[in-house]
Amino acid sequence: MSACAHQRPAPQAYPQGTYQGGYPAHAPAATEYGRVTHIQWLQGYHQGQSTGAGAVIGAVVGGLIGNQVGKGSGRAAATAVGVVGGAVAGNAIEERNQSAQGAYRITIRLDRGGQRVYDVPSVGDLRVGDPVRMVNGQISRY
């Protein structure tokens, strides 16, 4: 039976030194070096952003409190008013708490020329004048 089968030629080997097989273990990290030139506090960096969690919690609490008032249809109305009022109040409280937060803007002059600006929640131990290394956006003193 093998005499009737189609015979394929054996695959040719790659010429020496031309095949660059495999994948790198990981992409090389983009590393830059520089010096901190400015650190600025950004008050209200997250201003006006809310997750909705405050509204949900406020609605639940308002509904529970409203359900304690009155009897019959009056109780249902008080519960509805409590839900709506609690949601509005909870959302306002969340926005106010978030606007009290802020971030730091760090300006770094690169050793190779140019500059980078990063907005971060904390500067840690960084101070103006510190030499820094940036690896894929992560800043550290060196």
C-alpha cells in the first residue's frame, strides 16, 4: 500500500544562522532617568466624580428610615421619599468626600532631554532635586 501513497520530499533544514526562533521571555522595560524639578499638589483632582455607591447606600438607609414612619399608604410614601432623598444625599456626600482628595503632579527633567509629567496619589519620599528612574511609568529614587 505504501507504494501507492504520495511521497513528499523531506523538509529542508534552515540555513545556519538565519532562523531566529522562539519568543522573548518579556518585552524590555522602557527605562528613563531624570531629576525631579517640580512637585505640585492638585486640590480636587477627582472633583465631581462619583461611583454611585453613595447614592445606593443613601437610598437603602433612607428607605429603611422612611419605612419606620406612618402606617399603610403613608408608610409607602415615606419609604419612597426616604429612598429618593437618601440617594440624593448619599451621592452629594460621596462627591464632597472625593473632591476633598487630590493628587500630586510630578515634573521630571530627563537626562537625555525633555521632561515627563506624572499625576500620582502620593509622592512617597520624592523631593525636588532627587534623581529618579522611571520604568514603564513607575517612578523611584536611585
